[in-house]
Amino acid sequence: MLLETTSKYRAKDEIAAKDMIEKFRAEAETKGYIIKKASYERKVKKAKGEVIAEVFLVSITQVFGDIWEDII
């Protein structure tokens, strides 16, 4: 039985990262999971000290069940 999973996604900007987290939170109840943790962080790629690319890494931890579910 799958209990928990953590997935990472790439978003093009901060607004898209926030929207992605809200989408997961909105879908959680109807899809049968809860959000244990949701976060994003900015990642930059530099060349010669200059920023040449920027993305946001979104991390979502979904909980599908409890370890003791259906046992006790």
C-alpha cells in the first residue's frame, strides 16, 4: 500500500510555482490524499558570475494513508 510520495516539478516562474501548489491543495480532497508539505525554491544557473537561467523547483509531499490504517 502506497502511504506517501514526494514529487518535484519545474515551474517557469514564482507565480506558476504558487499556482501549482494551490492546484495540488485544491485536488487533494477529491483525489484522496492530503498535502503534508508543499514548497518551492528558486534555482539559478550562472555563467561567469552572471545569471543566465532561472527556474523554480516545486516539491509536493502527498499522504495517501496512515501506517496503521485498516489494521487497528
